Amino acid sequence: MPTLGQSAVYDNITISVSDGQMDDSLPAFAITVAQVGTSSVTLSWTAPTQNEDGTPLMDLAAYKIYYGLSEGNYPNRIHIDNPGITTYVVDNLTPSTYFFVSTAINSSGMESDFSNVAIKAVN
């Protein structure tokens, strides 16, 4: 069982067997050991009431939350289909500093620009 700090890619692992008369082995392979996230961040927001052009928002359908480890780079995405939800818990996070942005999506599938960035250090 790996311990904290042993996250890495371990190359050239081989498995061999012998019965004393014959030998056999699998081709070499690699194992990636990744730290399991146990932390979470609770995000909350106020539902938008206007479109970006200032007109009333009448057809809010969903949200997307984007996040990553650097501002402007958000490889992780969460789609929330219920526009009545204004709180979400992002869990299984490993210790780091995370950058979060969100968007609103209308019933036609049009997505807003990113919100302001929220930054959270997770221990």
C-alpha cells in the first residue's frame, strides 16, 4: 500500500512465475500511483437574473462549474442540470490550490462567459 508522497509512475514492472522447470513472465508495464483526494470545497452562488446584454434571463436551464490547478486552465467540468441548485460540493480533491469558474446555460444551450474566479487552497 503506497504512503503519502509515493505518487509517481513506476516503469518496467515485470511479473514472472516458475515451477522449477519452466519459467514465464508478462511483458513489462507501468503503474501510476496517484494520491486519493479526501478533501472537498463547497461552492455557492446567486442565480443570474440577466443575460450578458442586460435583458432579463427567462430561460435559465443549467450551470457548468469548471476548475483546475491554475487560473485559466480548467480541465475539470461539472454539469448541473437543475437551475434551482445554487450550492455544490466538489469532493475527492487532493491538497492544492484550486481555481473555480462557472457559467449559466439557457434552454437553447447558449453558455455564458466565465464568472469571476474563486480560489481555494485545500489542505
